[in-house]
Amino acid sequence: MSHSFVVPAEPVEVEEIIKRSRFLTVIERVQNGAEARALQARLKAVHPEASHHCLAFVAGPPGCTRDIGASDDGEPAGSAGRPMLNVLLGCEVGQLAAVCVRYYGGTKLGVGGLVRAYAGGVKLALESLKSIPFVPMVSVEVRGDYGDLPLVEYLVAQHRGEVLAQHFDAGVRLELALPQSALSAFEGDLRQRSAGRLEVDKPSQG
């Protein structure tokens, strides 16, 4: 499977008023369905007065249906989540979720009007979405002494990775995410700069 695709660089938010109903559409990068549903829950907490918080997500590469989902959140079946999802599946961006928050304005739009409103909100948000190339990442751990921390952090930054977590007990254990393509170079640099003392542990993938 080709890994050459783009993902959202940063969240985007757009707003429309349609027949006095306010539609707020947010698109963010997600890597699985749980992250998409967490975005929906977050927006429900931010907009508790809104009547609906409809969701659609494509957590894999563009157009891939392996990890997708949609929720009408109380709107008539098929009038919100599915039209939003169809727009996401048709765009050239992967790993993204859209939540459309609706404040009901007192005028019913009908199923056709809802389909146009929800799909249109996602299309509008996609127009202003900035994207970046997808970089496959791998998770690894490095264990060492407290004094090793600056070296490991420096090398992680050099190889465009990130430190996900730090655990301190007798020594230090760092959870790292590194680009797959940079892993062997990172391992080599780590071994060389620590005179063979520091090694990369690859957690079992499961």
C-alpha cells in the first residue's frame, strides 16, 4: 500500500447561517475512530446548547473505507453523517474527521436541505484546509540515565521525531515516535553518540 498521501496540517473551522440555523463545521486530523469520537465529544462540551453535533471520519488513507464512520446525532437518518462522509471519501486528504455543529434556527430545512447544508459545510471547510504529507511513524523506547536526556531529545529532534512521554524511576525511560524512514539512522546515531550504551527498544506491536 502506498503511503504517499496528505493529511490535515492543522484544524480548520468554518461557519454558515442557513435559514437562521447556524452550522459550524470543524475538521481535524485523526488516526482512528476513537480520536474522531473524542473530537465529537469535545465539541458537544464546547457547544452544549447546539441541537446536533454530526460526525464523519476517514481515519485511513484518502478514500479508504477500512476505518470510517458517520453519525447523524438525531438528525433524520442519512441526512447528515453520510453526506458528510461522502465528501470526505471523495477528497484527496486522509486521516481526517469532520464535526458539524448545528444551532437550530426555527425553520426546518427538510432532508434535502439538510443533506446540502451538512455536505456543503464539509466542502467549505476543505477549501481552507492546509495539508502536509503523511509520514509513517513508529513507536520505540529508549532507556538510560538522567544525564542521557539532552542527547536523546537532541537526536529525536534531529530526526524529526517527538518525545511522547518520559518516565523517571531508577533511570529514565522515554517513549518516542520517529519517522519509519529515519529509524535506522536514529539507532545508529544513538549508539555512536553514547558509545554503544544506549539502545532502542521496539515495543511489541499488538
